Amino acid sequence: MDAALPPLSASTLYLVATPIGNLEDITLRALRVLRECDVVAAEDTRHSGQLLKHFGISKPLLSYFQFNEARRSEEIIERLRRGEKVALVTDAGSPGISDPGERVVKAAIVAGFRVEAVAGPCALVAGLTASGLATDEFYFAGFLPHKSGQRRNKLASLKTIEATLVFYESPYRIEKLLGELNEVYPDREVVLARELTKKFEEFLRGTPAALLEIAAKRTLKGEFVVMVGAAEPKRKKADMESGCGGGL
Ligand code: SAM
């Protein structure tokens, strides 16, 4: 552990993880970087402005999402060139995971600048670690494509992976996804991690068919991490190694 507090470095892009729901989930380092940086580059300046206000931080905000693809990172790179310390935040969680942060990071590295992760909340990690599914090997597939054919192909292509599969999904497509999982992975254990770190957080576990029954009885609202347990041999191996000897 290193409790020393070195000053922020010039010409560095800091990827600052922010809460995924619970405002207590922000690190001391994240707050310091947000306080000491020259500018906060945000996916949505209004959203991030409210977050900064909550923590009593007043800082110039710049949007990196309002321009077209080519211009998005330009201003950030220009500021790094001038020696500025830039904190990058997205709407929630760790910048770069299934959000526009990834492009900015690539652009900064290509331009030769230092990039540092200020680690913190991430929906994928929060959902997976509390799911009860194997965590020794997992495959993060992010968001599936929108088109039905492409979704099925993608799901089918993941069948050979001997690891827990992790997806992000919007509430508008969660039932659709359960239907697709019922076709492609009818016998697998599925865990829906809903509204992580928020007041109505819950974990729904079962086969796709069992979860579809729940969805038929009540509307599934909110944000979701969807996880699919590995096929049988992998599950047995993980149980034996951990000494559990049984299912979940
Ligand atoms: N960068 C973020 C992270 O570190 O998790 C993810 C950004 S991605 C645009 C947003 C997706 O993450 C949501 O659609 C949902 O699938 C998942 N997500 C974010 N917050 C969540 C929460 N509180 N509970 C469950 N899933 C969440």
C-alpha cells in the first residue's frame, strides 16, 4: 500500500472511476484528482457537473461526446500537449469499459501521453463478484449488437468459451436477451444483477426460462449486468478446487 500523495503529473490523462449508483462509492484519490486537475472531460457535462457539485468541487468541464468522432479527443489531446492534467469521467463507473472513454484513451496513447487509471467502481466487477458464479475465468462481452440476427450469432459464437460470460444490457432489451439465452443457453445458470449499489439492488438467479417467468410477472426495470455460468465441466472443476463440492 502506498499512502503517499504525490502531486498530479503534467500532461497526464487520469481515468477517474465514479459511482455506478451509490454516491459513497468514490475513492479519496478520485476526489483528489478531480480537485487538483486542470479540467474534467466528461461524457455528459450536466451529469458530471452534478456529481462534482455533490462533492463541493468546482472545475471547468469539457464535453468529449458532443463532437463528431474525429474531433472528440482533439481538445483533450491539445490540452495534454499544453501540459494540463486532464481527469476523464464517464456517466458512471470506470471510463473505458463499454463507454466512449476507450477512444480517448487510445488517442492519448497514440499521441504519446501518459494515461493513469484512478481505480474504482465498475458494474462488471460489482455484478460478477457478487453473482456466485465462477470468477476465476470470465469473458466480458459488453453490449450485444442491436440486430436480432447479429445478437444470436454473437451468443452462439460464445458457446465454446469455458468461462462465465458477462454482458451489459439495457432495460429495454432485457426480456429479449432472456429469450435469446433461453434458446442458446437453456441449461445454464443465469444471474441478473439489477441496480447495483442502488436502493433497489437485487440479484435474480435461475435458468433463462425461470427468469423469463419472473419477467412475465413484473417489469424488469433499471440497469443490468447479465451473467451466464460456464457449462457443466467448468462448474464442476471450480467447485472441486474451491472445496464446495456442490452447485450454487
Ligand atoms: N463504464 C461503466 C462501468 O464501469 O461499469 C459502464 C458503462 S455502460 C455505458 C453502462 C452499462 O453498465 C449499463 O447499461 C448497465 O448494463 C451497466 N451498469 C452501469 N451501472 C449499473 C448498475 N448500477 N447496476 C447494474 N448495471 C449497471
